[in-house]
Amino acid sequence: MPKNLIGSLELEDPFDLVATLESGQVFRWRRVDSKWYAGIVGRYPLLLRQEPGKLVYRCDFGIANEIEEALFAFFRLDDSLLDVYESVNGDAKLSDVIKRNLGLRLIRQEPWECLISFVCSSVSNIPRISRNMEAIAKKTVSPKLVDTHSIYPFPTVAQLANCREEELRELGLGFRAKYVTRISWLIANEQFDLFGLKSASYNDAKTALMSLPGVGAKVADCILVFSFDKLQGFPVDRWVRRSIKERYFENTYVTDTDIVSWAQERWGSYAGYIQQYLFQDQRLINARR
DNA sequence: GAAGGGCCTTTGAG
DNA sequence: ACTCAAAGGCCCT
């Protein structure tokens, strides 16, 4: 019988679990009842819910210390959001954005799943990316059980490399299917060292990622920010582009590349955080219309 | 070499 | 029924 390990992590820094899990960084967390979210952190399938001042988890195996270490790393509790907020205190154009999204955090993801997520994100939408990713997992692996809830791990490189393009198209990936199969093959056959990028510089890692089919500047920056700790990355998608142009370049022509360099100059290693706030804010504003 | 346009799949909303 | 948009990238000009 699995033991029911329930514990919690004290939260000092601003933290909004729902906003963070539903901000389009990760795509396979699901709400299993009114308060719990089910997903995977590190090697632990678990349930999470937030209570005042703490993050409560339920995991059916493992040691509390190690689970909490994994949670700490996953939610980047080593970053201070207060420092981020303070650094942009003088920018009136950001104050409302920060205020509306307090506690939104970047997540430190496993690179392989992150890569596939954002290859699948191209001209898609968040509900669909979630369905695609979940369909891939259900097709290739068997679920873990936490309490009564099934949680599917994401397939390994070798497991996904066994899928044919046609099979992925049947899951609804569309033209992105060929990118996923090609990338899986390249990594599985050691033609591309994904995990080695952790020690590379931002520029080197970005150039390397962009050599993969289906990975351009935007997707590369997502992977760099979300799983390789390169927080100067600034993914420019249609929401962020619109937001930045409205706020800072009303009457000036800028390309996406211009926006990236401008943001890095302005926000440095906080650019990744600012981008996530702008993205989330613009998306929520749009949803209300 | 930079920039712009067409094309790629599927799904849901209006 | 039809059109549009959705965390873009690739290829051609």
C-alpha cells in the first residue's frame, strides 16, 4: 500500500500557484478537484494546493526533504520576486502589469518536455498544446497513481523517438509532428546534445537550439528561460509583441529581434520574468473582451 | 544580408 | 457555412 505523504513548504516570497501553473509555461498540470492540481515535479508525481503562507503537497512515495527540494527548485524559490518588482519600480508602464499578476513565478522545467512543448506551441493555443502533450504521454507511457488520480510521466527521448510522424499527426499535432519526430531522432542518436546546453552561454545555447527543425528565436528563448536558467531570454510571441509595441514603441517600427535586444538591455537577467508578466497580462486582458 | 509574404494543420469561437 | 485567430518557423523572393 502506498503511504500518503502530505507535507508543506513555507512560502516567503510572493507565490500564486494557479497563476503560475496556468500561465502557458507548463501544459500538463490539471485541476483534479476544487483545490488540488496534479502533475510532476522532478521525479515525483504529486498533488499540489496553496494555503495561506504555504504550499501543500501530497506524494505517495519519497522522502519529504527531497520532495521539498524538488519543489523549491521547480518554483524557483531561489529567485526573489520582490527584487524583480523593485527593479522595475521606476517604470510606470509596468506597475499595473505587476500589480495584476502578483505571485506569478517562472518555473524551472525539465528541458526535454519543455522543448517538445514549445515546438508544439507554434501557431497553436494553450488548451490545444495541453491536449497534444497529454495525448503524447498517454500514447507512450503508463500512468503513475497518486491517491486515485492517474498522472502520466512525459516519455523519454528514446520512447518518443519510437513514434512515427503519422502517429503524432493522429494526435492532432498537425505540421508540428515532423519537427517532433526529427528532433527526437537527432537527440536519441546523439546528433544533438540537449542536456549539455545547461553549461553553455546564452548565445551559444540559443544558436544551438535554433539549429533544430521547428525551433526559431522565440521557441529557443522559451527553452532557455524555462529550463536552462538563462533568464535574460525574452520570448517574443504575438502577445508580447503587441504589449511591448503599445507600451514603448507607439510610433516606431521595431522587429522582434530589436525587441529582444531592447528588453535585455533594459531588464537584464530579469527580462524573462518581465516577459512572463507581459504575456500573462495581455492574455488575461484579451480574455475579458 | 535583411525584410516581407505565403504556406503549414487543427480546433474552437463568433 | 464561413472567417478568424491561436506562446512561429521555414522557404522563397
